[in-house]
Amino acid sequence: MNTITDFTNDIQTIDSAHYMHPFTDHKGLAEKGARIITKADNVYIWDSEGHKIFDAMSGLWCVNVGYGRKELVDAAAKQMTELPYYNSFFQTATVPAVKLAEKIVQLAGDNYSHVFFSSSGSESNDTNIRMVRHYWATLGQPERKVIISRNNAYHGSTMAGASLGGMGGMHAQGGLPIPDIAHIEQPYHYGLAPTEDRDAFGMRAAGWLETKILEIGAEKVAAFIGEPVQGAGGVIIPPKTYWPEIQRICDKYGILLICDEVICGFGRVGKWFGSQLLGCKPDLMTFAKGVTSGYIPLGGVVVGKRVAKVLIELGGEFNHGYTYSGHPVACAVALANIDILEHEGLVDRVLNETGPYLAQQYAELAKHPLVGGAESIGLMAGFVLMKDKANHIAFDEDVGVGMICRGHCFANGLIMRAVGDRMIIAPPLCTTKAQIDEMMVLIHKCLNATLNDLEQRGLMHHVALKMNVA
Ligand SMILES: *Cc1c(COP(=O)(O)O)cnc(C)c1O
């Protein structure tokens, strides 16, 4: 009798019987059984069978300070003991919510004055839709309702979040998108125009926004929303010309700019917010995930002065809010989390040390015969698995090469995520250079295992392979 395996089997059986997972095909899961994660420390997680796994995805892009940080546990315990809950409706507030709003405004910079809290990224993007429409109605332009987003964007999974997002599979369920949401093409250089000059492509991709504004009529457009770097879409890093040109177009037509900073915010790209690195000044910034390093749910919107002034001076009551807006325990944990990021200099370390080091490693990785378009920004990175990269030939979709590779990663103690044929990572911001080395060894090992596997199945393009592997 193996008691560890018995325990795992028991949990898997109960899981299958009762737990409906997010984004999961349950028939497929029932055949294999879920991997049960039982503990974590620093950049590692352990499953119920005792396997140690390098978590190169920081959970779901959120465990920025790493696992096992007692400071966050203590902050939660202290706040729960003192005041576990009170709301901010009806002219009340709690100390952690007030202090966190002040802190986030300081980190965001001069352009911003207020913070609206929620408990997730999806909720925060619902807030954005409500807020920009209320803003324009207050200014006497209620016909400005349309929000323009992008294909392959991810803005959450509520009706509004999924509508803003550009994922066809999500729109296909539930009658989405909701009205007055439009989409333009994403700035995906390697996928859409690999032979075009990168910066010229960035300008052209931003130009699609202007085309869409003119098609709809500028007087009907409320805002444009985008992730500074698309995350769930596969770590799509835009050319450096893209965001300044988006900003110029928004300014030209007076439309609001929303950056969804749920992944990029709180240090992921080496600045407190991605927009600070990529050259735009959004009117609203969505945050969640990294604000508490995922230890407890918290999200919100950083509100720029342009919007805050109108809402506060002219807007009257904003009929919107959540029971847990400004939850004191979540806000106390966020303050402790930001304190760690500041005192350990993790954001600067990503910008000056670990980010550039990862970029060097990814430049090396680009030599692997399977790897196309490898690139990174801060501590997020991605590449495409290519059948014949010299001739830019992808695998057939039904091969499911991303899932094959992900299987080899799981088997070799590495969490690397597959998005279609793109393989992506976003390790915790506390990851050291030595741990990046360790992660790269695992990535190479998993890629070689994937290559062998594909060769054995006769799925590689053989002429190209021999040329590249020689
Ligand atoms: C994860 C994510 C969201 C949704 O956040 P939830 O907390 O899951 O609702 C929204 N936007 C972006 C960019 C995200 O990565």
C-alpha cells in the first residue's frame, strides 16, 4: 500500500465528483486526474506525490514576491484580529484601504489621484466600463459608449471582462461580446508580419486603432483598452513604437486610454506599471494579481486626474461598488507586499539585473531548432514552437504541439504554460540569476524531450531539422 498515492487518488476522485474547475475540459481531466498541489516555498511548488516543481508562471502571473513570505501572513493575521471586515459604503472607510490608495497613487505617478478597489481583474474591468461611460455621460456626451479592444486580448472572464477580451472561444459561449465593444488586430509582429521592420509594424498596428475610430465615428468612442504586454494571449510584446502612437491617436480624438496592468503592474516588466516602461500615460489602469502577490484576492482601478476630477466634481453618486471594495485584510496584505517589493529592490532588480539576464538566456534559446520568435521583457517571456522555423512553417493545429511540450515540462518538474503553440513563462520577481540558470536548464531539457518525441512521431520537418541541428 502506498499511502501517498492513496491520498492523491482519494482527492482526485472527490475532485472529479464535485469540483468544477475554471477553464477545464472535465472529461479529459477525469481520465488523468488533477495534479494536487499541496505546498510551496520561494519559486517552487510541491504536488501531493512529493514532486518538486519550478513554478515559472508565478501561479497565474501573481506570486511576485514568491511563496512562503511570512510578512504577508503576519499582516493578514494582524488585520484579521483587529478588524477582519468593514466596508467603504455609506461614508465609512478602513485604515488599510486608505493607506493603500495613497501608496498606489504614489507609485503610479503625477497623472493619478484616486484608486477604486475590487477583488479581481475581471471586476475591475467591469468598473472601467461603468466608469468611462459615466464619465462621458457626466460631460454631456452619453453617446460615447464604445470601447475598442484587441483580438487575443485577455481582460477577465465576467460578461464584461470576456467581452473586452478578444478570445473567440470565450465569445462563443454566453452570447458575447455585450453591445458597444469593438476589436482591432493585435500587435503581434512574429505572428502577423515577421518580415516587416518591427518598428514600422508597430506604427501600422497602432494605426488600426485610428481606422476603427473613424469607422465607428470618434463621437461614439469612449475608450481604448489594452494590456501593455498581452499576457494570456501568449506574452505578445509590442514593438516600441506601438504605445506612443496609440497614445497620440487617443489624444487626437480625445478618447480615454485604459491600460490593463493586471499582469504588468507591480514590477513584472521592471517598473511599477508596464505603461511607465512602454511610453504611454493611461487615464485608467486596471490592477489585480501582483498587488497582493496572489496571497489574497484584491483588484482595482487607478484613476487618472482627468477622470477623477469629473467624477468627483460633477458626477454625483457613482452607483457602483462591491461588498469587498477596499477589503481591509486584502489591503493590509497588499501594503506588506509592496513593502517587500520596495525594500528588497525587486522592481529595480528586474529592470537592471534579472530581466536583462533572462533576455540573454532567451537569445541563446532562440538557437534551438524548435524555437521561433523568442523574446522577453522584464520577467515575462515567450516563444513559438515551429515545425520549420527557417521557412516560418508552424505545426498543424491538430498536432497540439504546445500541449505536448507542456506535458514534458510537467514530467520534468517545470511549470511552463502553453498558449496554442506559444510557450510562456513569468517567474516570480524574487527569482535569482542562479534560479534563472536552473530554469533554463529545465527549459532546454523539456524542449529536447519534445523534439525527440515529435521526431519519433514523424512530425518534424526533416530537411530543416538536419540543417539546424547539425
Ligand atoms: C488575469 C487577468 C485579468 C482577470 O483577472 P481575474 O482576477 O482573474 O478576474 C484581467 N486582465 C488581465 C490582463 C489578466 O491577466
